[in-house]
Amino acid sequence: MIMNTNTFEFTTSEITQADLVSFADERVNLKSDKVEKFRNQVNNLRDQLERYIQEHPDFIFKKLQMSGSLAKGTALSTINDVDVALYVKGDGSPGELAELLPWLVEKLRETFPSIPRDRIYVDGPCVCISFKGTGIDVEISPIMYDGDPNWYGYLWDRRTGKKKLTSIPLHLEFIRKRKEKQPKHFVQVIRLLKWWARQREDDTPGFAFRSFLIELVMAKLADDGVQFDDYLSGLENFFVYIQNSGLKKRIAFTDNYPTSKLPNEKMGVVEIFDPVSSENNVADDVTESQRKLLVDVAEKALDALAYARNCQTKSEAIECWQEVMGSTFNA
């Protein structure tokens, strides 16, 4: 169902589409030169690994795949590391993360001898390669891989520590399909919403709404026919969906499996299923109190945007937008 934005019948907004584009370009979006620098750093690592694999066909590493916001085109200006998935053969490597990570550190030091050893180390559930010259940290998450042609493998969830079946290339393809239908605008509204979520993490105790969940709610709206070329309406549609649904409606996609594959029983307070794995509810850590808080915060954002539409002066409208986008918002 297409969200109805006709509810907002106010006077012409003091904050225009041009203002939002300018704010996004100046504050929200990762600059193109940094995007290129980050991508080049990862591509250099990948090229080195591919050469090593060609020289050692039986090597335990099989693929280095950029993942996360940089790969999807949803990265914010505040990004300080790059997410990368490393496909590792399941046989011949430790099966538990606690043993696997230090083992990977040594294997990566062997694979990339030009990188100082102390620049490759365990960092939480990942292995970090820190590049002093560029200031980039590459966060490498291992995926246990047994040769699936669609690059399915088991990844340790950063939140729960559980192994879950996933495919990074299929994740990227999922987002790419929505981007192709709405070039530029789909990911731009995602970035604005991720910026909104960052502000709430700073000023609202207990608030948590991960980037991947924002992307999937946006994908659901896009599939329902919502257009995002008007950024204000795009934001409003997102908040209206949160308000109306209360995040109580199951969200799933049929790109890679039929809905009949989904579990019959409820799999959590909020159900947003991984578009590449019917077994994985990626919102299974959201509690009832967090769900209620998300709905409440979305309603407040919607109220602020509605009031901003009816302000008599631009300065008043800016104050309303700052409630949503933080104190750095200006127009």
C-alpha cells in the first residue's frame, strides 16, 4: 500500500528540497573523494588477496567482499571504518569465533606482509586492518564458506554472537535493485534517516535503530510504491509507516525465497526478515520497550516536520528541523 502524504495539507514549507539537498551534501553524505579513497584501499586489499589465491589455489581464504554502507552507497560523513566480509573455507579453520579471530590475524599477516604486524589485530567480533597513511580502518568479518555459488555462508552476528546464514553479494544486489528504480533518491533518504537515528542515539536514552533495519523498512516502502524524489515527503512516509504499523507488522521480501519459507511462529517483538535468509529475523534483538520508544520518537519527528511546514518564518522552521536532524541543520 502506498503511503498517503496528502495528510500534510499545510502552507508551502519554509524548508525546501534545495535546502535538504544542500544539508545532505554539506553534512550528511560522505564526500566523493573519501568514497574513492576508501574503495581504493579495499580494492587494493582484494587485488592482493586474489593474486595470493591464484598462487595458492588451496588457500583457506576464498573472497574479500566489501559490505556495509560504503558498498551500498548509504555511508555517512561520520564513517570511520569500512566493513568487509572475508569468505573462509569451513574445513581447515577453527569453528568458533574466539579461536578463529586470532588465527585469522596470523593468516592475514602472512597474506599481507607489507602491512606492519601491529596494524592487523582482533577488534571485537572482527579483525581490523588499520592504515596509518590514510587513517582508514578496515573491519573484516569472517564468513564460513563451503562453496555455495551464490556466496551463502555463516556470519557471526555482531550483536548476539550467533552464526547466521547470509550472502553479502545478494544483500548488495537487493539494495541495487531498489536504487535502480529510484536512482540517487532512495539512498539519499536512507542517509538522511540514518543521520536522524544518529541524533536520537545521542539525545534519547535507550534509542536504537540499526542502519540495516532502516534500509529494509525503506525497501518495503519502495516496493509498496512510495517515491522518494521529494525528501521531506520521503521522511514523512517513513515516520508515518512506523507510527501506523507500530512496527508490529512482519516485513519480508521475495527476492530470494517465497513467503512460504518464513516461520509460522512469531520470531520476535519486531519481525524484519533478512532478504537473503528466511530464517534470520534481523530485528530479533528489539525489545518491547525499544519498539515503543521507536514509535514515540517517530511520532515526535513527524510532529516536528508537520509544524515546520506551517511555520511563518524560516528561522522557526529551522528550529523544528533541528529537533529532527540535530543542531547542525541549517538552511
